[in-house]
Amino acid sequence: MDLLLPESGLVIWQLVIFLGLFFLLAKFAWKPILTSLKEREESIQQALDSAESAKKEMASLKADNEILLRETREERDKILRDAREAGNRIHDQAQADAKKNADRLIEDAKAVIQTEKNAALRDVKEQVAMFSLEIAEKLIKKNLSDDKAQKELANTFIKDLKLN
């Protein structure tokens, strides 16, 4: 059993070395180790805080972006609606203008037709008057004595006239 139990001198030397090492570590190593641990803890806390603030800022930016996107969509819809309305107004105005132009052309054509009709009637009246004068002139020149001969002459003149 001697091997399992250490001698008293060995235990004392181990205790002296342990206490010496403990005091050396306490005097020179514990403060720097504790300060570095504290600094590390603070830097980790700062990183967590900055991550949390970044997360909040990202949520705020996301909400702002959604608001801007909604406003942009509403503006786009308004612009499209206004453009459609303007297109419809232009289309309706163009149709109204085309109808006015067509009505004006029809009225002008009717006026031209009426003018041509009146001119044709004047020409026919002038020709009828001229033919009547020619017939009367020929009848007067012929000095006919009886009515039967005058009627026969008038009928032959009328047959000779070719009215179109």
C-alpha cells in the first residue's frame, strides 16, 4: 500500500508549489484574464445589441419599403386610369370630329347637288323657252289660215324635236 499513499514531504512540496503558483497567477494572470473576459463579454454584448438594432432597423426599412411599394402601385394605377380616361376622351372627340366632318361633307354634297339640279332646271327651262319661241316663230312665218293646218304643223314640229 505504500505505492498508493504519498509521503508527507511530497504533499508539503506539492502544497507549497500550488500556493506559489496560485499567488503568482493571482498577482499577474487573473486581472488580465478577467479584463480580457470582461472585454470579450462587452464586445459580444455590443455585437448582440447592434444585431438587435440592425434587426429593428431592417424591420423598419421593410415596412417603409412596403409603404412605398403600395404608394407606387396606387400612383401607377392612378396614372393608368387617367391615361385610359384621356384615351377614351380623345377617341370620343375624334369620333365626334369625324361625324361633324362627315355631316359637313354630306351638307356640302347636298348643296352641290341642289345647285346642279337648279342649273339643270334652268337649262331645261331655257331650252323649252327657246323651242317654244322657235315653234312660235315658225308658225307665225308660215301664215296659215285654218286651224287644222296649224295643228298639223305644230304636231310635226313637236315630233321633229328630240327631247332628252
